[in-house]
Amino acid sequence: MRIPVVGAVVVGVLAAGALTSCSSNTQVPSIGYAVDNPITTYNGNTSQGAYSAAPQAFPRVLTGMTYTAPFGQSVADTDFGTASVVPGETLTIQYRLNSAGVYSDGVPTTCEDLALTWAARSGKFTRNDDRGNTVPLFDAADTAGYADIERVDCQPGSKDATVVFRPGRGFANWKTLFSATEVMPSHVAARVANVPNIESVLQSGDAEALARIADFWNNGWKLAPGDLDLSLFPSSGPYRIESFSEDDGLVLVANERWWGEKPATPRIAIFGKRADMKDKIDSGAVEVVDLGAKSVQDLQLSGFTAVNDPSRSVEQLVLSTQGVFASVDARRAFASCVPRQKLFDEVGHPDYNRSQGPGSGVSNSRIVQSDTLIYPTVAATEAGKYPGGDVPAAQAALTASGVTAPTIRIGYIAPDERRAQTVRLITEACAPAGITVQDVSSPDFNATALRDDQVDAVLAGIGSVSGPAGSALNTDALIALRGGSGTNYGRFDNPRFNQIVDNLLSDGNDNTQLRLSVDGESLLWSEMPSIPLFDQPRTTAFADGLGGGIKNLSKAGAGWNMDRWVLRK
């Protein structure tokens, strides 16, 4: 992986003091890294895994065709492989994996790794549930781009794959497919499912074998502190998993079989949301911090160079479309009383004041980034209808809904001081309208609770993710509200919006993007499946003496280039 030139500028801004002292002191052999998503799985591609720390923990463990760079852009990773378009009317991509590519267990990377990624993320393979409904066999977080692929031509054991899209379909951001943390080791799934290889099963359509593969893909890569069967977690990057414990965190060590540039520091210990962040930081166990700003109460970052910034993720309330929110008028009532402007003023921009772009005000779009040219036009669809704290409007909408004295349960992963304050402010603002708000956060909270009707709203970022989320592209935000998507935890399903999403993802034309984004955002303000609040503020901090640290305000977090970190004391 090659670090972009712009990275040096970011390091200079964030950690200039650290770099000047790096030349003469002793290098520390281990670096601690704190993130605010929970460490629960190796596979961040499932509907539950999307709510995990996998995108921050494993970009340099499970590499792919691209990685997410500091400004949220997708950058090719030729250490893993190369991709090129095959001329023709139908979009066809030729992938060639690096000939030296091999997993940490000695098994070469092959095109079957890409084939499994497509099979799991395509939505093509289905089963009938207990009620006779047709449901996906793989519990994928989303199918964006992969659903448009007709087939992956792959000879078992080969380094080459030809990916053919469906006639008349394409994916404007096809270069983001098969990216870091998306490509899982297919040989492990094949071994556990007791099949000779993935490709033979896909070609034969053997339903029982496919079900075994899907069951392992859905459940077999889960992580919990304690003894791990390391044979299930081989690495295709510069680091591999060594252990996972409550005290030491998830420990990554240098992968001896990595074919690229060796990691600068041999050991990284990652502490997820369920760790006592303040204790880990105060005790000196952590040297890199990537947390929601003001989320840890009384956090002191002495000995760090720290900065707060607006991120690529929009803090929002993702609403259920069942139960108390089955009526769109009930959702509008809640949106009317949620004090969006007050929330931005009091918790949405800690210690920075931006006049324009990210972090400059209340977010009025769920699907378009605030630093894009089309944002002002798309955001104008809100038309000032929902500044928040509008008790008469909330009461009128509540009357129209037929819902009396509703109680709204808001969930998020606790502890989180900024989100706790957010819920307190919402509670105060909505009480005069006759709406009771309950904070039902917990350390074990997962966004799937919304899908399971255990809460009425999730307070989180794009895709209901607790920690770092989003990128320079809008894919994650769009797909999170598309019917049938695994990250559409609120089960919003509007045929017109689904069509808009599909067209936005397939057609990159600027005029098309503007027109459809305006249509889509207008529909969302009418149907109210979520309430956007503000660009989520993040705290990135590097310990004094740490070089190579580059903040990344997207879903990859600061760990995007952890193999370049060097700490000297």
C-alpha cells in the first residue's frame, strides 16, 4: 500500500511535534489503538458485523483491491491485485491477484476469494424461512454493486477472475468493490463447510453445500475475548491476529508471510467500544485514539496531539417504521420536536466553528455529503420545516397519526456522554408535545435491536454505525435506507426510493446525480425514516513521539495505515 502525498500534509498538521523527536529515541515495539465500535467479528460484511470495529481493526489484516484513504476516497492497492475494464457493451472487469499473494496460513489468495465475496454480497442465493418467505441465504450488510454482477468467472486456484455485470446494468463506483475487509478467506469457509472449493459449489448450485458455506460466512468468524481458533482467521495483510483478551485487547502481530512492505511496528493492540476507554488511555495502554468527540466523560489526552473534526458520517436518529412509528405522521411528529439546531449548537461542533462545508451547521441531507457542489440544492428540500423544538407542529402531526402519548425508546452503545446529552436534550424538547423519550442504551447494544422491535430509534451515524462511518462516496448512506438492505434496520421500504438508489448507484452523470438526489431527499423528508442531525464530530489523537499517524475521518478510521505507525520514546 502506498500512502498518498496528501497524507504527509495531514501528519504535519496533526502530529508535527511528534515527528521532530523520532530520530534519536528508542522505538516502542507495541502500539495501543482505541476505537468506539465494538470488536465482535472478523467479518464486517454481515448485518451485525457492519455495526462492529472490523473496518477500523482489519484494513491491514484483510486487504483488498482498494483501501479507504484519509479524505474518504477509494485508492487502489496493487499489493493485493489489479483491475482493468474489458472493452465491450456490458461492463466487464478483469481482476488479477498479486502472484505473491498468500494467506498467513500458507494458502495462496485466489479468485475464489472474490467469488465468495460476490456470492455473499449479491443477494442471488436465497432460501425459504419458517413462514415460507424468500430471504437471502447470506446475511449481508448490503448488496451495493455486487447485486449488479451477473457472474464471476473463476477457475479454482487461479489468480485471475473475470467479473461480468448484468446487461444494461453497471456500478458507477465499481472500483470500490472487493475492497479491504470485504474479501474473506474462501478456503476457510470451504474447509469448514466440507466442500472441495467455493467455485465448484457456485457452479453446481448445490443447495445444501451453499447453506453450509452461508452459515459459516454469517456466523463462523465471530470474535469474543478468550481462546481463538486461529486457523479460522488467516490474514492477507501485513498484520495477523495473535490473541484477544479483556486486558490486552485484540492483538495483531506482523504477518511473516506478508509479501509487501513489512509493518513498521511489530505489534498493535486494539481496544474496542466495550473496553474502559478512560482507564486504557490514562494507564498508557493506548497511543492512538479515534473516538466520537466528547463521548468519554472527563477524558484527558495529556501527552497526545489531539484534534476534533467533523467526519464523513452524519449523526442521526434512525427510526423504526413499525410499532409506534408505523405511521409517517408519528415520525413527522417526532422530527418536529427533536431540537436539531439546538443539538448542533450544544453538541454538534465541539471547539470548532466552520463557516461552510462539514461541521458548519445542521445536516439537512441523509444521502449527500455537505462538501459537495450539489449539497445546497439537495439540502434545500428540507425547506426549513424541521428546525426542531416545534411543539405545535409535533402535536398536530401526532393528532393526525392517531397515536396517543407515545413513548420513544432510543438506543445506542453506552457509555457515550455526547449521545446521552443528545437524548436528554431531545427528552426535554419533546415532553411538551406529549412525547416521552427513554434512553435505553447499553454496553451490548446493537442496531439489530431496531429491526427486532426492541427500540424505536437508533442514535448513530451513517448505516446506524456507532463509531467511524461513511466515505467520500454516498453508497453507504443510500443503501442504508434501501428496502431489503441488511443495514436498513428500520425496515423502510419505498419502491420509488429503491429505484432512485439503484439509479444513483449505476449512473455517475452529474446531472443525474443532482436530479435524483433532490428527488430522493425530498421523498425522505416526506416519509421520515431517519432524522439527520449534524456531521458527526470525531476526536483523533496520536501520542507524543508517534510518527506515521494520519487521521482518517471516514469508516476506515485512523487504523487505515497502522502498518506505518512508529512510536519512539
